[in-house]
Amino acid sequence: MSKIRTKIVGSILSSAVLFSLSCAEKPAKMGEAEKTTPKTEVKTGWEKCLYPQTVTKQEVYEVLKPFLKGHEVFDVRKSPMPGVYEVVLIRKGKIIPVYIDCNLEHFFYGKIVNLEDKTILPELTIAEYKPKTLEAKKEVLIEKLGKEKGEKIAKILGKEGLINVQFINPDELPKDNNVVLGNPEGKIQLYSFEEPECIHCAKFAPLIEKVLKKYPQVRLDVILIHWKFHPLGAKVAERVICEKDPKEKVEILEKAFEATRKGDKKTLKELGKECKFGNVILERNFLFFKRSGLKMTPALILPNGIAITDRNILEDERKIEEIIKALVS
């Protein structure tokens, strides 16, 4: 470690980017630097850090939040470079190491090369953390659902399903103007993000409705969003949101999904109706969807913000029922 200071360098070339997380301080007046800069040699690089001992994942998440775009802060630790933390980000099983100074003011990513042995620090980190990611997601499932249910869900999802699992903030989920399926009084609350012209949503919808009929303990709120490339679906969604009758909401959405499965654009157009209030709610829903890092529909949200987006699972009735059964057991 004593040689690290001179042996590690971030190669600020085309592959490296440096971001400032706060406004730079004004430059010192002439002569001021000589007065305030200590003449003793800094031995570790951590003496002047705001966080010299440790920094929490939450603290790093808060400052990096505008840049994360759906990435999770998986781990934070001191890097071999004095005064720099290594932040391990994960998204869909992909590991991305980035680096942030110990005052949480600047971060950068790219190649960091040890000049002595030519090893690349991010590559070493990726190799180290790769086997940990699936196990870590399983641990989060257990933490959020309890040991028995968490292990069951992890087993049902399998490796590919676990890779695609995301964790969102359940407290911020849109809880009004949704389409309610299952038992409105059900004690187990689920959510799904769907879009009327989305073919995968159209495949998922009848399967989840069929399963819900077997489990009266469950309530599902369908949160409608819109895709810009589905203008017909947007107008249907606006109409559904503005409809006051809960049963009518369900019927309109079911007809839309049937039309989508058949490729019946004419019926979709007939089902649509412009509604300004509905458009506002759609925009709000989509903003949360995007901010949460979700990328595709349908997305099934289990208790405590566990988001399942793997279409191989959401278009498999048996898998859907196994998940619901595990939650109610």
C-alpha cells in the first residue's frame, strides 16, 4: 500500500470521465495558499476527507442519484488510491465500478491502471464481484420478504430472473387512478406497470387475471403508462384513467388487450378517448417508472418494491402462479 500513491493512475483518456458533484470553491488569494497549506507530508491521503473512515451506500446514492439511471449502489469501499472510494454499481447483473473522492464532490469512471504491474482496477473489481451479485439479490429478497418466501421466489425466478430483478421505492408508487384487479380488500398488495398497446402486457394480462381468481388474498393495482411509439394505447389509457366506474375500467382495458393480441388497430382507435386529466396521470406514472430505472412493460411489483420484468416469467402462467402462491403461503 505504501507504493500505491505513485503506482496508481487514472488514465484520463477517451475512456474516462470526471464529474463535479458540487460547485468549486473560489480560488485562494495570492499568498493565502502558503499560509493555509500544511507543510507536513500527507501520508495516507485521507486526513482532509469529510468521510475519512467510512461512507455509507445511502450517502453515496444521494450524491450520485442524478447520474444512476436505474443502477443500484451495490457496495462502497476504500480504493487503493488515497482519498478515493470505489463504488460498485449494478444494473441487470452488469457490474460498473466508479470512483468518488472522499469529500463526495467529484466522481469518475474509466480505466485506472497500476503502473507497476499494468493491472486495470475496474477489471479486477468486476471479476471479484461477479459471483456475488446473484447471491446479493437473493439476500435482498430474503430481507424484504423473509427467509422462506425470499428463497422460494429466488428459486422460482432462477438465474436469469434474478438478474432482471430490480428494487424500487414502494412508498412512491402511484396509488390512485389505477385499475384494480383481484380482491379490492386483499391483504397482499401487488402492482403492475402496463400499457394497452404493449403486446407483452396483452399476453401477461389474462394470465395474471386467471391466477388472481384462485387467490382472494391478493389485490393488484394496474398502473398505466404510455409509450410514445404507441399513440393508440395512450388514448385508451387516458380513457381508462378518466373512467369513474371500476368495473368499466377493467372492461375497457381487457378489450384493449384483446385488440392488441389480434393486431386490431381499428378497435384500439375506437376504444381511445382524449382526456386531459388522464394525460396528466399518465405523465406522472411514466415519470415514476422512468425515475425508478424500469425499462419495459409489463413490470410486476411484489411487496416492498421488488420489480419483476423478465418476460419469460411474466408470460408463463405456471411461474406467475408459483410466485403468487409463495407470497400467500
